Amino acid sequence: MAAPKPWPLVEPQAPNLLDEQFDYRLPPKILFDGPLYEEIDGKVVRFDPQEALARDLVITDTTFRDGQQARPPYTVEQQVRLYDMLAKLGGPRGIIRQTEFFLYTKNDRKALDQCRALGHRYPEITSWIRADKGDFRLVVEAGVKETGMLTSCSDYHIFLKLKKNRRQAFEDYLGVVEAAWEAGVRPRCHLEDVTRADIEGFVLPFVAELMRRSEQVAPQMRAKVRLCDTMGFGVSFPGAALPRSIPKLIYRMTHDAGVPPECLEWHGHNDFHKVHINGASAWLYGCNALNTTLFGFGERTGNPPLEGAVIEYIALRGDLCGIDTRMIQEIAQYMRSAGVEIPPNYPFVGRDFNTTRAGIHAGGLRADERIYNIFDTAALFGRPPRVSITDKSGVDGVAIWVNEFLGLKGEERLNKIKVHKVARWVMDQYEVHQRTSAITDEELAVQVKEHLPEHYTRRAQSG
Amino acid sequence: MDRAEIKDRVYRVISQVLKLEPGQIQEDHTFTVDLGAESVQSVELMAGFEEEFDIEMDEDEALQVQSVGSAIDFIARYLK
């Protein structure tokens, strides 16, 4: 083996903080060194991330459909409020392009009407129905221009659930698609369980026929295809086999069945903890739309989290693209007020997502918040990094907490020496009183009042 | 203030904060290894010195001081 290349230490004049990728003002930009490769049918296929980024990548939402399958129904008022906030979050370019509604109950239809009455261009309102020709009456009456419909494609669903054979499913699904066109509604075929289906034996014949018939209708009426990873079996690793391989599945759709990227959407589930990366990978391999729900709430383990997709989108684009990131926190707050529990460690919105407990981390945070904060969460989310005080927080942690509490910045900030009495009180709680829980903000405020009374009074006076 | 007086007063602060007899303290002792000062106690020592000598020390420099003798010399700089 050849001797390894020598690697001389490089001492810079100033720290190299890799600003091109880690511009603190934005989520870290995802840069690519080159294309992605996948071997398909013995051929090396090249996927160019720059080509993907040139496409009209969008996020679609199913909070009111799949999201509601995982919880008690939202009230009409809640749906309208959430829809309004989704519109603000997605911004004027419609990064959150569409959202879908059920149509089966009075409340479903009332919510849809009231959302539409808000007059937002985006998210566009679509619906979801079973693959039943009779359901088009509901779609037409609701004035919806596009509807999703179940076109389950694995033999688990065709034979075991629907009790049909492939030919019957094929013809029935196409019959419903034709009915949609006849009703003036754009069909979006949800290929349920596609990651457990016979791709060459059923999926390609069906989708290719769907595309062939789409050539007979106006471009804006062409059938869309939603790839539904119903059980979360999809994998994004290069080299994985069909039907689980996301790169191959999408390639088959775009190259072998002729589905244009703008008509292709990925809908995942989180049964194997792969839901977000699978969705983001689908963007890169040829899907324009990533279907999501707020905070990932959806059937069983949930769907790609919408807010995760939003941050990924910004990271890929390197630009906010009109997205109002602060709405993510507002939506989370609203969901909590509606009784939805969000785990404390949940990324971007959980109570503790940017809270550090370890003293050594708190020390870093005190020196420069960029050391232990993912990006400028104060500017983008209105949530500066925090420390939670336990016996592991150290005096550094206490100093950060006290300075944040007192609203002191720059030269005004108190050093560790000044807060030592509060730090002593904290340590005594654990060492003397054998406490096992974190110290609350209220308890710390009492200690600040006692040990730093002048600062406490100044804070109280400044409101 | 001469060095001997500073030393006496430094020893007094150390014995109060670390709950030691003055006879257990030597100039070449380090605060953490020899005298057993924990993280909070290191900061309490600095606070004790500031109060005892009515000085305000640079925190980062003060926390770099490892031994009793160095602390005496460090404080002496503020009293010149």
C-alpha cells in the first residue's frame, strides 16, 4: 500500500468558520461536490442535484387529511387558523403549494369553504377521495380542481384488501381517472404501498397507461402521481433494490413511465425513522413535490414533518425564498393551545430544541452562541438558545440563564464571579438536598431577586 | 500592602471557602488538585478574593490562576 499523503497542519490567521456552508443567519446550506450515481439495469445513472434545484421544488401538505387520521378531528376554526398560518409560512411564492381536505362530513366541507374564503393563492386547496366514481359529486360540488384518489398498487392491497386481481384494479382505477376528467377535475393517483409493490408487473403498466391517457387532456389536467410509502419501507441508499429504493422508483416513474417531475410527489411514513431523509431524497432524485404534515402528525408513526421540509428547502436553496420561518413557532404554539403535545426534544419547535444542560456546552454558548446553536434561532424563530439549569449546568450555565433573564447584553453581562451565589444555591439543591429535577425558571428568579437585588429591580422597572 | 499580608488574607479566604485549616494550605498547592476545589468553589474563591481586597478581577485571567502562590501574585498586581 502506498504511504498516505502527508497532511501538514494549517494554522489560519483567523478561525475558518466555513461561512459558505455555515452562514449563521440561515439554516446551514447543503452543498454538493458533484452528482449522485445509481446503478439501474446495469447502467450507471447520474442524478444532478443542480438540475434538481433548478426545478420547481415544492412542499405539499396533508395535515387535514393524513394528519387528521392520527388524532381527533380538528374543529373548523382550527383548520381555518392553521390554513391561514400555512399560507403565511409558505410565503408569496407558494413554497407550501397545496393542501388537501376530506370532503365526507359537513365540517370537512365547511372548513374547506372557509379556508378558500380567506383568499390565499397558496396553499391551493385540493381534496382526497376513495377511488369511487360517486365521490366526484362531492369534489365538483366543493368546486375543487384537483383531487387525490386511492390507487393502491401492491398485491397486499389489491388482493388482500380490495379482493381484486391486478387487471380489475388496473381497469377500475383508470375508470375513476376517466371519471375525474369527465367531471373536470384533475386526478392525482395515490399509489398506495408502492414500496411493497411489483413495479414492473403492475406499477409501470398502470402509470405508463395513465401518462398515455394524460396526453389526451390539457396539460393542467394531466394525472399526477403520488408515490405513497405507506408503511415507511422506502430507503434512500444508493444500491438498494426495488421496490424499496427511492432513487430507482423515481427513475422508473420519470424515465420508464414518462411522469414529468412536476406531476410527481413523495408521501412517506416514519415507521423506520426514515421519513424526512426519504422525502428530501425524493426531491433530489426527481420528485418536485414533497407531501408533509405539520410536526409529522399522521397515520401511526406519521409523515414527513412540514417544518423539517421547510428548513431543508431553505438549506438546499441557501435562501429564505419568502418563507416566514417565525410562523413555525406560531403554529407550534397554536397546536399546543389546541392540546397537541410536542415532545420537548422535537427539532425546531420542542421546548428544549436549543436548550443546553451541560456546563461545558453552556460555557461554549457563553463564549459565542454559534458554538452550540444550530443557526440564529433568535432571528429566524424568535427563540434564542437557552440553558436549563441542573447540577450539570455549572456556573457557566447559571451565568447564561441570569444574563438572559436580566436581559443583559455585551459589556453589561454579568460574569461568573458575580453570579456565584446563585450557582451555589443551585449546587446545594443537588448536593445537600438530593434534588433530582431541573431547577425551574421561577425558582431561579427568586434567587436572582435575593442575590442580585439591584439588577432584579432594574429589570422589573424596565418591564 | 506587602506580600505577607496579602498571603494571610488569601489563606483566610481559602480556608473559609474550602473549609480548610490555614495550616493545611501551602503556596505551591493547586486549588483543584491539592485543595480539592470544585468548579463552583473556584468561582467562589475568586468572589471571595474580590470582596476581601475590594478589587474587580478579569474573570478569564483569574480563572487561569492554578496555585495559591500565583493567586497571591495575581492579586498583588491589582493592589499596586
